[in-house]
Amino acid sequence: MIKHDIVIVGSGLAGMRAALEVCEGLDVAILSKVYPTRSHSGAAQGGIAASLGNSEPDSWEEHLYDTVKGGDFLNDQDAVEEYVKAAPRVIYELEHFGCVFSRTPDGKIAQRSFGGHSKPRACFSADRTGHAILHALHEQLLKRSKSIKIYSEWYMHSLVLDGDRCNGIVVSDIRTGAVEVMQARAVIFATGGYGRVFNITSNAFASTADGVMAAFRAGIPLEDAEFVQYHPSGLYRQGILFSEAARGEGGYLLNGEGERFMEKYAPSRMELAPRDIVARAEQSEMDAGRGVDGKDIIHLDLRHLGEARIMERLPQIRQLGIDFIGVDCVKDPLPIQPTAHYSMGGIPTDKFGQVITDAEGTHVKGFFAAGECSCVSVHGANRLGTNSLLEAVVFGERAGKSAFEYAKTVDHAPVNESHEKTKVLEQFEGIFQQNGDESYNDIRNQMKKVMTENCSVFREEKQLKTCIETIEKLQEKFKNGKITDKGKLFNTEIYEILELENMLAMAEIIAKGALDRKESRGGHYRIDYPKRDDKNFLKHSLAYKTDDGIEIKHKPVVITKHQPAERTY
Amino acid sequence: MKFALFTGCVAKGATRELMLSTMKSAEGLGIEFIEMKSAACCGAGVVSEKNPLLADALNARSIAIAEEQDLDLVTICSTCQGILKKTESHVDSDPAYKEKVNNVLEEGGHHYAGGKIKIQHFANVLGTEEGLKLLRDKVKRPLTGLKTAAFYGCYVLRPSGLSLYEDPDNPTGMEEIFEILGATPVYYDSRTKCCGFPIIMMNKNASHDMAGNALIDAIDSGADCVVTGCPLCHLSLDAYQPEIDRMNKKGCSIPILHLPQLVALALGYSPQELGMDKHIISTTRLDEILA
Amino acid sequence: MITFKIKRYNPEKQAEPYFEDFKLDVQEDLTLLDCMNKIKWTLDGSLTYRMSCRSAICGSCAVKVNGHATLACQRQAAHLAKDDTIVLEPLGNMKPIKDLAVDFKPFWDKIDKVKPYLQPKQKAPEKERVQSPEQFKLIDDSSTCIMCGACHSDCNVLEVDENFLGPAALAKAQRFVQDSRDGKTLERVKNLSKPGGIWDCTHCGECVERCPKPARPFDRIKEIMTVALEQGVTNNNGARHALSFAKSVKSSGRLNENIIPVESVGFFNFKGLFDLLPVGLRMFFKGKNPPILHKSIDEVEDVKRIYMELDE
């Protein structure tokens, strides 16, 4: 059995920040199914929000209000307040770590406008902000390589939960197939989101719900799973992200008739309205036949920004357009459509990164979570751009602190190694032995198709029910699959199959949550319930695993400074 | 065809046979070369290690000298070719930098215009339609039976944006010339690799190993000789060949020719006229093949 | 229809690698990674390679295509085919684990060697350290590196000398050598000037050619060289060579090939001078040695003037 004091699963921004927080004095391990710099945090482009006021005077109070309004008032405002207050300090700390930031002429960290923010507070590094922060944290990790052990290309299968206490995780080394139990005093999950259940997504192939599903299977509910953010500017058919920064720098959105249609949907903020509003606007235009060439395409037009500004502020986006679709945004508009981008929902935590298991806030001792895989909730029903990178770093630090304080007070608890290992070994063996005739690839494609067609920007009861039925059928088909690679050495095929199992389960939870929430709020829009219903649904959903399937309970929203009001831009 | 000839330093120093054979092949083909006697060393990418602006200024000056004569510039060294193209690219892509460079050149009476003349390697000139026709018409002694392996030299191939070859990862320009001269081109993987010359003073073993790998690859692919467009590659592959460990262990050797020497041989000149007796690795084996 | 010739390797099954062909109908806009996925998901699930973001930012999917390293997700397969064939091999200069997945540990070890983290000049201020846009520009390019290993794969020096730090580690080093906030510039360039460092780079340009981002490692290595020379770190052959070269061009407009080798190894470096003897004598007896009387170019005064103006 492998033993550490604290084990962190996931090595993106949240995971690495947590590792830096806990490594002085405790034996720390960080584990990821990819090498840390391959983590999906690196794909974030636009910026990280903080009320530094380097461009225009700003305040945490304004950041708080923008975030809560952006979240359609489902955010837990006590958590949001501490989070936005911490933001400036967190940015300065990143800069002190050596993070490379774009600068103002007088040498301060530059800030730009972003959707839903009333002031320019997105600190950025060209259009590679996630990449810049990821590498800055990775450098710090390398600096402390003697204090932090990196398990790279290891997969986390399950949580070891004994009653209300977490005692470790069960893992396997992807390179050798060897299954191990990792005993720990505290476990932190920073495992990211699950956009890959959809067809058109900005997410990496690695974003497959593994962490959230391990928690779910261990009896922990998933909060607000139905809230998925569709980013307005994903590359047509491929879903690759074109940062909101393009609109922040002044880019236009045009329909097939060459109109800046946002005038009709958010006349005051236009292209810089929050993402859910813009995505719905785009989808409405496309559904009404006003897409470019009648197809599901909207144009992102940057030509008027000029080559110099594009090369300074948006160089990566320009290269993405050229490489992936042969379009140079200096000369031509980019073809985009909404793309599944961010998971507002996840493992419920309090504002200190401590995982809770019910509406009362009962702790799961020794289990913490941070970043996209968690739901605090700071984003509510819709996340503002640049708030996720901030969340990862703020809560990575907080979860780290909480885990550290907790771990100092307890000893390792005994773990039934062979029992835990056997469960996973049997799962592996089961897949190896299966000799069915279903194609895993077909199952995955059908899941993505049904989710994108029936559970994305616009949802409706019949469609959601079809979706759930289809997913359940696919889960049956999954039991009748057949694997090609039966070896142990670097068997990426079997891990893709485990990921598929997790995604099917997650898809079901999202669809059921969407069916249950009979209102429209933030990223969740019901055509049959188009209005926000604060009377009945101003509450978080908690989806539990029961013997009879998924049961949805609820949790109150913490409202302090801002009473829910009409959300217009 | 009339060109300003940028000889480079080595053709006047350690590889004078290159200069000799260049003038002979020009004579045989009816090409006129005006030697650029006031052009400075291209810097070989080494001066720019100390002072990038200085290197660009010196090269912009050389290009300006050719511009002033209204002549395209021809190089006979892959390194000079690549370095001059780099300067051209640096200066042309940034108007403020171009102004800075021209401010320095002004006092000496030179001005770099940019985009006025072509900068080409001799192999590129021969590879044009006009060049190939000249070769076809003037070949007197086809090099039948001679199996020739090209060694391009890094600087004419990378970065690919500055290369004049259509497919710098898979160039065929030199091999096309070989065919027209009657020789049989030999293709092998190492022909686009580095000869190791730049690090001969810093890491001798690595330098020799790189040269050795390339030569052994050429020999194993059936070549009688290696033909190169760069005198620095020539030095690495010929002058240092007796010290290359890998070759000595294998007990083999292979003569190295400059491209103009191969051309001039096909035009009817004798090996002695082309300074081939100066090579460290004897080229007499080739006389037998050509006899 | 494109034939993918893929180098398979599975030491669990057989010791030697072998090539296997897969045929696919490839539409215009499929990337190479799309094709690899299609092969894995519909033809042979055991085909093993790394990939994640598919948008050229995570650096997982670098492979050798037709002999040269490239990022699989960034390239259109139809553009890569030669005679309707694409040859796929694992990255070079790294040991394959299985099929197209290689062992990156030596790569990360080299990154570690250059102390790839900020070593600040002073204690951190309350807010951000000030850094001008011009100073940001100095480290902008090297900060785009995604650690994909393509440069490392095709480096001509690494092929023959595994002691060389390699382009990725050196480019990462430049990220700190020229970061105005870092306080260890002299120490860094001293270490980078040792054997295996910047002066072992052979300028082959493969790293710049293969880099999928604007990192251009070779350009970064040259920047470190300039800083090292500025900082007076000159007690090594590479630095002496550069200084001797520049001096020769200043005095005559051309290289004095008789002097440069001597000045490069150092006048009192008897072993180094002795090592030069064989090639020197060889060339002397063939009449190949450069003329002892070294002639300047015409108008050499203009060159001297330019030196005076630009190079103190």
C-alpha cells in the first residue's frame, strides 16, 4: 500500500496550487492521469479576474455583484464575497511566483474587459492565460520537487470512504496497469469538468467526469449538475475554444445577414453579455435559419481590430483559426457555434474547500475539492469568464489549507487494501473478459449526439426524457462491449472505456437534473419553462445515488447582499 | 546571366578550390560573376551571438552593395545563403528596425532598399529553368556511372520559410542537377542533417559523430562521393574525415566534392584544374569511375 | 484513401518494433490526430499514443510524421500525405514505451537542470513587480512553449550526445535569463555556458522548424549567448570563438581562419592547441591552409566604422 499524508488528484491549477499550500511539513503526493502540464487548465485563454483597478477603478463589491448577477442569483454569496476579496492577493502571488502577465505601459498587470463584468478586470497573458498560470505553478512544483511527489499518468478509480471519513483512494499506474491503494490522511480532488459528454465541446479528451463520479459512487451527491455552460465561441463543428477575449477586445458577432444580432438580446452589453445569454442568442438565430449560409454558424468578426492589435492581444486565436479551419481572422470572420465549455456543477463543498454531503453541510472528513470539479457555489447558474481560473487558484489554496489543518489532527486510518484493490481488479477483468458485439466508440458517439441534441442550450421535457431513455439504453449496451487491447502495458483503450462509463453516468445525472429543474436560470434554459422561478427553484440541486436510481434533493442558496432581481444586460 | 558573387570567407581561405571551381563552372556555362570585393563576412550566425544588430547591419550593407549594382546576389556557401536570407527577413519585417539599420549604413554611403534583388545559392540559380537548360546544353563529359550523394547544409533548408527549395524537408534541387550532369543521385536520410561544423571547437566528439553518421549513411546507400554546397560542410566532412571515429572504426572513407567542382567536371574541366588534388580525402577513385 | 504506416512497438508481445499499415478515407479537414483516433476507435484499439486537448496547447500528441516531429492535432492529414502515405513514428531521441508513446523522463530531467523557476531579485512587493511591455516581450516567445518535445526529438546534437541540455531546456532557461524579475542571471549563464549547454548547439535549426508554437528554441539559445557574452562569461571555447570571430571581421572584414581556431581554444590551452595540430598539418601539406598574409576586404574602413558605432 502506498502511504502519504495528503493526496491530491488532478494537477491543473487547483491541484498544483493545493500542493504548494500543503507541502511544508507534510508528505504530499499529486496524481494525474496526464503529466501536469497537459492539464486542461492550460487551455484557458482569456484571463483571470480580480478587482486590481489597474485599468479603471474597481472594487470587490462590483466584482461580487457582477458574479452574482452573472450567476442568475444562484451563487452562495458568502463564498463569493470571500472569493472576490481574495482575488487581488491571489493575482499578486501568482505574479510573485513568476507568472508572465501582459503589462500596461507603466509596467502593471494589464486588465481587459470581459463578458458580464462591469469593469475591465481580466488579467491576462496575451490569449494564453491558463497556459501561463499552469506553467508558473508547475515551475513552483519543480522547485519543491523534494517535497511533492508527482504520480504522472496514474488513474484514480475510487474513493476509500469509511462511514463519514475518507481514508484514501484506489489508483492504477496507466503505464503498467498495476493497481494500488493510496492511503492518506486527507484527499483533495481537483479533477476538472466533464464537457466530453457532449459532441461539440471545448474540453480536452481528458475531461470525462472521473473525479465527480468517484465521489458520486461513494455516496456523495453532485450539486447543480444540470448547469453546463455553453461558450458562445467554439470553432464550428470542432468546438475548439476561441476566447471570449476576442469579444473583449472589440470583436463582433454577426448572423448570416451580417447583423450584430446581440442588439436584440442584450442591447446594453452586446457581445459582452454573459455567456449563457450570448449562447442562447446565437442558438436562436441559428434555429430561426439566420445562421451563416443557413447552417449552424455564427461569424466572429475581428477584422476591424487590425493586425497589430490581434498579434499583440490575440495571437494564439489567430493561429488556431489558421491551423484548424484555414481562416485568418485578420482577413476573414471566424465560423463559430456554442460549445459545451464549463461545468458549474460538481462535488459540493463549503467555502473552505471541505466536501459536504447534504444541505446541512455535513462534512465528509478528510475529503476536499477545488476547481471545476467542485461546486461551492461561486458561479451559481452561470459562470462569468475569467472567474474559473480565479476559482481554481483561490479554492486550490483554501482546500489545501483546510486539508493541511485537518491532516495535522489525525492519523492514517486502516484501509482494507485487498478488498479495495479487488473491486478495481474485478472491474478490469470484467472488461477484458467481455466478448460482446457493441462498439464502445459507437456508444460514446451516440451519447454525445443525444446530449448535444437534447440537453444543451435549449431544453424541453420530451427531449430530456428521450435523452435519459437513450442514455439508459447505452448503459445497457456498454455491458455488451468488446475490448481489443488486453495487455497491461500502457493500455489507453481500457482507460477510455472506464472514462466512458463515468461519462454515461454523468450524462444521466445532467439530464435528470435538467428534467427536474422546471425553470430557466443561467445556463439551464427550458423552452417549456422559460422564466426564472425563484419561488420554487431558488435552490441548489443535490443528485444522490440510490438503489432506485438518481434521487434529487435540494440545498438553500446563501443570499447576503444581493436579493434576486431581474437579470438583463 | 550576370550576378554579384558573394564569395564568403572560406572560399578565399581554407577552401580556395571552391572559388576556383566556381569561376571555372561560370566560365564553362557562360555566366558572369562580379566578385563583391567590399562585402564583409556574413557573420555565419556567430557574430549575431555577440551582437545581432551588428550582424544584420553588416549583411544589409552587403545586400545593399548588390542592389546598387542592380544585380541579383549569388552565394556559394549554404551558411552565407541562410544568414543573408535571415537578415533580409529581419529587416524587411520591421520598418522601425529597417530604419535603424539604414541609419547606420548611411554614413558609409549605402542604403538597404529590400525587395529589389534576389539572394540565391548557386545551386538555386542552376536549378532554374534557364540554369537547367544551360547545363543541358553545355555538358561535355556526362558523369555516367558516378553515384553522387547530396549534402545540402542546414542553412539553405531551415527555417523552411526562408529556403528557396520547394520542399526543404525533402529537397530535390541538387539531385536534379546531378541527373542533368549525367550522374546518378543517391537519396539517403542524412542529406538534410547537420555536418557538425559549428561545434567543432566546442564539442569535437559530437561534431565528428554527426559528420560520421551522415557519411556512413551516404556510403551505405551506395554513394561514390558526397557533393555539398557549403564549404564549412566540406571542411567538416573532408578535412576532418581522418579524425572521425565512426568512420575509422568502420574502416571506410568517401571523397567530398563542392557542387561547382561536379558541375565543372561535367563541363569538361580536369580534376587538377578544379583543385581536387587539394582535398584531404583523395578523389582519384572518382577518376577511375569517370574514365 | 491514405495509407498510414505506423511504427508499432509492444515489448509485452515482441522485442522489436515493426510497421503496420492502416488505410483510411480522409476528408479535407481531418487533423492527423483525428485520423489516429479513427484508427484506434474503429480499426485497432491497441494503437497507443498520447493526446488530450486537441487544440495545440497541452503538448501531448507530438509524433514523428514522415521523419519529422510535429504536433498531430495541429496538422491536416491531407496536407501531410506524400504519395497518399503518411509514416508515423514515435518522437526521436526518446525511448519508446509502446507504439507512439515515449518516455519523457530524460526530457523533464533536463528541464529540471536549468532551475526552471523564478529566483527573484528582491523580496516581493505588496502588489505586482513592475515589468514593462518591452521586458515582457523578451520572455513572451519562450513562454509560449508547451513542452511537446518536438524540438528535443529532432535535435541533431541530442542524436549523438545525450549530455546536451537540448533546445527545450535551453529555451526554458532563456525564459528566466531574460526575465527582468530574476536575480540570478550571471549564475544562470555561467551554468548554461558549461559543456552540454548553449555552446553545444550546432545551429541546425531543426528545433525552430518543428516547434508548433512561436517559441523558436534556437533563437532563444542565441539570446542566452548574447547575455552570457555581455556578462563576461567568456572562459570557454564557444565564447572565445564568438569573440575571435567578431574581432576578425572587425579588423579585416573577413575571417582569419589561421587565428580563429587558436583564439577559440585559448593561447595557453596546450592540449587544445595540440588537438588542432593534426588537421592543421594535414591542410598545410595539401596546400589548403589559409594564406598567412591575411587580406582585408575593400572598404574595410566602413566595416570598422559600423563596429565602432554598434559594438563598444
